[in-house]
Amino acid sequence: MILTVTLNTALDITYRTAALTPHATNRVAEVSERPGGKGINVARVLAALGHESVVTGFVGGRTGDALRELLAAEGPGGQPAHAAVTGAPVTGAPVTDALVPIAGTTRRTIAVVDETTGDTTQLNEPGPTVTPAEWAAFLTSYEGLAARADAVALCGSLPPGIHVGAYAELVRLARAAGRPVLLDTSGEPLRRGIAAHPDLVKPNADELAQLTGSREPLRATRDARRRGGRSVVASLGAAGLLAATPDGSWRAAPPTAVRGNPTGAGDSAVAGLLSGLVERLPWPERLARAVALSAATVLAPAAGEFDREAYADLLPRVAVTEQSSQPEQESHAPRQHR
Amino acid sequence: MILTVTLNTALDITYRTAALTPHATNRVAEVSERPGGKGINVARVLAALGHESVVTGFVGGRTGDALRELLAAEGPGGQPAHAAVTGAPVTGAPVTDALVPIAGTTRRTIAVVDETTGDTTQLNEPGPTVTPAEWAAFLTSYEGLAARADAVALCGSLPPGIHVGAYAELVRLARAAGRPVLLDTSGEPLRRGIAAHPDLVKPNADELAQLTGSREPLRATRDARRRGGRSVVASLGAAGLLAATPDGSWRAAPPTAVRGNPTGAGDSAVAGLLSGLVERLPWPERLARAVALSAATVLAPAAGEFDREAYADLLPRVAVTEQSSQPEQESHAPRQHR
């Protein structure tokens, strides 16, 4: 079982409109809702890959009730009534709800999709304030779950009320239980969390630059390792992934640039890395899986879902190349432009 | 008791953001929710004026539950915990919930207030589809409520599934019960509804022009009477109201132009007209009340609420002038420009 933690879960609402006109009244043509938050998205992809997963974090209020109901309605493999995954039949595993109830109300996120331009305007509520007693209750539950997990993933932002060192605390508890732990967050929670020595961190280019002060990916990735990450896998958008690990450094890139909706592509990459870790795949295979899943997510028509056929097609065609471990060669590596 | 009908009720959500940037991710700083839909807004103002009111229409799903809970939490006078009315202490009357449950989910409306510009971007969900059986259940309930109402107000748009002649049907039922009935809607439901001879219709300038084809307010108002409205009160925005009634025609204008948020100003005018009707005030007093309430709503800091002190200050200063009944003088009346 893989445990994913989403401290700031969300009810993700999508509005489709003919065109979004600011400072005017806009009729919404179509409304859809689904359980959201990075760890929940990761669990949905893990389930579709056949890995049993347990989701935890906080949930409360009417939006929390809606989130739990929708999560329960998603069949094995994260397959809701309207099909989570495009393509071949699903042979998925269950997602188990171990969310901890709180007095506050789970936040909503609203994605307004403009059907004319295809652009999305995102509105994110701040989330409920979590009390010290609720955090203590979560820690007790988390220790029990982590003790029986094959791997733990800590994903996303912290809700109000949670101390900035929370992820560092969760990393230490997982390590004390002897469980591999992945951290996917940003800002100060990432800075504190990485110092607690997680097995894997997966920053994107912006998060990595904010952490290390460098926009040179190979240098920044290695710097992140020095800060405490045992392995660091940076996601570089359309350019794929760059990994710095105790076994070596690799770049993994999709065979062609893919166009589509990048929402959830990072969460699919995390699911690819976690499943590869649990299956004890060599690094190049883990990275190929993560890149193929990520690209298949960009290609899927619905945000945050992946196209199974595209995944199967892309997987053998991902180019994984080992990087020199010589720091003096870094300047020859292709630079990441903003 | 005054009965207000809101067939397409809504959970009104307000998001405050530092600035709304389209096609980007926007953090919402503050979230507030309240029961919405025109008839519910009218009832809230009636209650603040000391008139007992009953709200009916449809309600369903989690958003419907939230709407009912918030409605019950509003104290006498439509006073929620965060104060519905600005100014003097409230001496209000209760709003009674007689909403009819449906299987569908009550719509949300989202008002995104940009704190930098003060502008509001509105997103309106379409609303649930009402089944024929639910409409039949509503009619039974409505007939019982209308029979004991001093006046009936039919407010707002029709949700999907309701036939376009629905307001005409509700007008006829109220008239058959001998109850005065006000209609405040637009488009084809207004066209059909007015033909059933409501006692009062309150179109705005656009609705009136759409109904009659004329943008000359006095001519259009009198045309609307010929179409079946016993009295017609047109709201002309900052210019106030224009009334054509069996007792004469009047213009009523605020003493000075007011600046602020016009959301709910029309609903406050309806509450002023209804309360004046039930209190059997002469037309000039009803119109003065409606104009003062409407202007005090524009002046209130929160959308759809009215400033009691501004209302008390404005009421004696509203200018009500009788209009000539000679059609040949219409061309001398000031024209309404868009």
C-alpha cells in the first residue's frame, strides 16, 4: 500500500463557459466536481496503475462531505462514472479514504475553462484553519498508516494553522518507521522538509530555483541533494525530468513535445516515481514511466487524467540519458529557459 | 404575510481577491456565502421593514442544504451573524422557509470582487432541472401559501425544466385566490406572464425595451399596461422609477445620484412596492419608499443589503412628480438614453 498525504484537500470544480468576460455576468454552461489536492490526484493515478493506495489529510464541512462521497464513487483505478482514464479497460486498485475530519470546511478550487480560447482561469480558496488538536489527531493516524505503507508521499501546500515545519515532522516520522518518503511541495515547507532528509523530492523548475537560487537545472538539482534530498527529480515541463540520485544522474525526455492541458502532469510524474520505487525498478525505468505518464496526462482531454493508450505508446519511446557526474561539465548541459 | 417565489434559488458565494487575473491562478483572500435568488433578497428586505414573509421555490442537494441552513441562521429582519443591514438596530420580522425539495442541486453563483478595481466578475451556474412531478408538488404547495398571503411576488429566472408559461400559471392562481401579485422577470416568461394580468410588473429599462420594442420609458410603460399589467413600475437605474397605474402616472427620483454597488437595488425596490401595497399607501408614498430603499441598497457596503440610516435620510427627499396622462405629451418627456 502507498500512503499519500494531502493536508490541503480540495473539492475541484470545473466551469465551462463560452467565453469568460471579466467584470461582467458569465453564464456557466457546464459544471463538474471531483476530489482534488495533489495527493489525491497521485492516488488516483497509482490506483489506475494497479497500486493499492490510502489517502489521508484533512476533510470537513459540506465540501468535505462532497469530496468523500465523490471519492467513494470512484471505482477501482480512480474510475468515476464519467471515466477517469481514457483508453483501454481499467484494471485498477482501490483508493482507501483515511482522511481526518476537522471542524473547518474543505476549500473549493474553481477552474473556469473558456471554450473560445481554451484558457483556464483558476480561483483557489485558502482552505480551513486546522487546530492544534486536529493536527495532533492527524499525527496519531499518520503514524499508524505510515508504519504499514510501502512508501509515503507528502503532497501540496499547507492549510492555515499548520506549522511550516509540518512536512519535516512527517518526513522524520516516516523515516523513523523505515518507510521511503517522497516530498512534493514548495517554498518554506520544502526548505524545512528537505532538511529532514526525504528519500525523494520532486520540485518543478520554479520551486527548484526558489529553493537553491539557481536556474541551471543540473547545478540546482545537485544543490538540492546537498540540502538533504537523497534523490532529487526536477520536472522541467515539456523538457521532461532531470534526476540526481545516489546511483547517478539522468535526463528523461518525451519523444515529441506534447500539447494539451498540463494540469496534473506533475502529480502523474509523482505516481510514476512512487510506483517505480515500490516495484524496485532501476532509475531509468522509473523516470521513463514518470515522463510517459506525465505526457499522457497533458494529452488527455480532461484535466488531471491520463490517456492509457498514449501512455502505452510513449513509454518505450522516452529517451533516458545518463548525465556526467563531473561538476565542470555542467555548463555544457542545455539550459532551461523560462 | 407576503409570499415571495424564487424558482431558481441560488447559494450566492462572494470571493474577494487582490486582483482577478484571467488565464492565471488567483488566490481567494476571503469567502462568504448567503442564500440568494431575487425572491429571497426581497423577503430579506421585507423582513427588515417589519413584514412577515414566506419564501418558496425549489431547493436541493448540498448547496440547497447550505442555503436552508444560512436562511435559518438569519435572525428576524434578515440579520445574519455578520449583519445584513447597516445602521440602526433591527426590528425585523421572520422569514419562513417554505422551499420545496427537489432531486437536483441548487445552483451556485460566484461574485469575484477585484479589490484593486472594485469590479465584480459574476459566474452563474445554470441551476437544476425541475421534473414535472416536482413542478406539480410546487403548485399544490403554492396554492395553499398564496391563499393566506396578503400579496405574492414572483421573482427571477426560470430553472431548466420549467415551462415558459410558468409565471402566467402562477399569476392566474394568485388572482383566482383574490391575492395581489407582482411579477419581476424578463424575456418570454415576462411576455407570457404579463398577459395573465398581474397587478404589478417591475421591469428595468432593458426588460421593458425587450418587451415593448420601445426605449421611450413613458410610452413603453403604458404599452406594458396594454399588454396586461394592471400597474407597471419601470426601474430606470439612477434616474429612479416610472409608474403607470390606474390611478395615474408618476416619476420618482432620488435627491442626488448615488454611487456604489447596484446589486440587489431592484429587489429592494420590489420590497418597497410590495410593503406599500400591503400597507395600502398611496402610490407616491410607495414609489418614494421603493426609490429610497433602492438608493440605500446601492450605498450599503455589502452587495444586496441596505443602509438603514441612508434610507431614513433619503425617504423624505425623494421627488415624486405626476406625469400627464395625455399621450401626445409623451414626446416632451425626457428620454432614457442607454
